[in-house]
Amino acid sequence: MQFTRYDDLSDEQRAAVEAIGKKGYVVVRERKRPVVGHGLVKPREAAKQVQEQIPFCFNTNLFAKAWKKLGGRPATGDAHPEKTDEKYCLYNELHNDYGYTPAYVAKLVRECATEAGFRTLVGTAPKDKLTGNWVGPPPAGVTPPWRQAGSLPLEMVKDVSA
């Protein structure tokens, strides 16, 4: 069986169809047509999807570190932004940006699901998304809040609740 759109017929063909098609019904089920960028997500949405599936905080800054490490797309300002790993990322020339595939989100989830994998991929310690505390040793250079410049030594703080 072959289906042809009425709008695609010539005037002669339309007249012939109308002459023979006075009776009968055709049921047409609308189908999803190809859409540019269908299924792709922008970095913010991809980072959100990753965070929902791992036990750590994950944001767009970490997302950028990940694509730089994995090399799924060229660096910003590259002369050939279209040279991406199509399994994970596609360049949109019209909007001058990138869309990321569900396969890329799944890859990030696999890589960042453990503390060791997270550290290896993004180069920093993860933070627990429920408590906000560092998981394992904090990254080098992180100063605890009680030792930050301007904070008073604990022996100088008065208890005002008494």
C-alpha cells in the first residue's frame, strides 16, 4: 500500500482522485516527523540530569570540565566547531551552540557515580548533594570556613546564649 499526500499531487491527479474517491474513509495517524536537535539537551539540562542520577553535586562548571577532559567537542572558538563525537554531541550552526545526547549524559553518570571516577573526570573532590560536605579529602587549596581570613579564633568568640 502506498500513501500519497493530497498536497503533493498535480491538479490532474487531484481531479482523478476526486472523481473516484466520492465514497470511503481513510484514517490517518499522525507520526512524529524529524526535528532538528530532537533528543538533544543543552549543558544546563544535561548537568541537571547527571546530578539527579549520582550522589554528588554536579553543575555546568563541572559539565564543562568533563567535556574538555573527554574531548567530545572542540574547544570554544575552534575554527571547526562541527568536529564533534556525534555519539555524544552535535553542533548547531544556526544557534552556534552544542546539543548533548542521552548517551553522553549516561556516560557522565557512569563516570561520576563513584568518588574516584568523579575525581578522575572533573579533577576535584565531589560534594555530597544532600549535605553539601566534601566526600573524601577536600580539593587542595580549600580553606575550612573557621580558618578563612577575617574569622575570629574560637577562643575569642563569646557565647551570647548564656
